[in-house]
Amino acid sequence: MRLASPTTRLVILVGAVLSALMVSPAIDFALDRSVGAGSVVSAQQPSSGLIPPEIRVRLTTDSNPTPWYRDWKILVAIVGWALASTQLWWSTSEQRRERTRQHLLDSLKWFGGETQPRSIGIAVVEANWDHHPFMHPYWTAVLSTQAIHLLARSKEENSRVEESNLARIMTILTRPDAQLTDGDRGRLRRVLNERKNGVRLASGGINLDHLSQEFQEWSKHFR
């Protein structure tokens, strides 16, 4: 059986303790042989020799009950439950954020050099860009390297898939909120200048014949 997390066990323990504190006897049972003040109920027991034949139970009720908002036990219980619930919520939210962060960092593994995984990685970045700004520096560093590879190293000269990948990458890198380092920006600028005539480099690079207009915009942005 899987044990509950420490936070869950803490909430259960606090709840049990505070619930016990909240129990305030409303009726006081007292055993008495004599008739006293209050409502008296007589209970006749068989004469077994073990229980006295006459047992009177006096029920005493509180005529002036304390309002709940003045009962310190209830107030302590409310505060305790609030603190326990807040801690549980914070712990759960923190775990969720950590799982999301790890998932986004794992998305960088898609940029391993192959065409199809690269397309998947770009899709992950596009879907999460507006929701996770803290990942922008990581994504822009990887995407700038991917752009340089497609412009200067790729052997997929006429691949329409890689052509689409380059266009999508550059769309992200030219966004106003893209955070490129000076080094990444400078390297990308140099490669764009080398490809400004549309001719492939000796080291490789995809064909830019279908991206001539977009290429002019990229060159202007990184000028």
C-alpha cells in the first residue's frame, strides 16, 4: 500500500486534533443516588447484586451557550484548517509547476538534428511560448542554433519540411519578446549575411528560393 505524502498526513493529523478540540459537551451526564436540581430520569435495573437498584441520571443543559464566534476552540479549528489547506494547496501547486518545468525542459531533446523531431520541438515551443516566459532564454538559444544549422550546415537542400521548420523558427526568433544573447544574435547575423545572395554555402544549408521575401525580413531584423 502506498503511504500518504507528509503533507497529506499533516492535514489529517491537524484535522483530527482540531476536530477533537471542537467537541464541547452540550449535555452533562451525572450519576447521583439522591434527587437533585434539574431533570431527573430513574432507571430501574434488575436486582443482579452488581448494579444498585436505584440510579438517577441528572441531565444538565447549558442555558447560556457561547456563540460560535466567541468559542476559542472553533476559532482555533478554523485557523488551523485554513493553514493546513493553504499548505496543501501550495505544495500541490509547487509540484505541478515543477512537473511543467521539467516537461518543457524535456522538449529541448526534440532538437536532436533530425527533421521530424525538430518539427515536433518547434510545435511544443509555439504552443507554450506565451504561457511560460521563463523558458524564453532556453528556447531562443536552441532555436538560434537550429536556424544556423539549417542555413549553413543542413544537407537537406530541397527539403520542404526543413524549409517550413526554418520559417517557423525565424518567426519565433523575430518576435519582440524573443531574448537572444549578443553572441547568438551576432552568429545568426553573420550567417544571414553569408546567405544574402541565396547561394548555398560550401558547408551546406537548405535552398532559400521559396523564402526570398521572408529572408529579407530576417536580414533586416538582425541587421
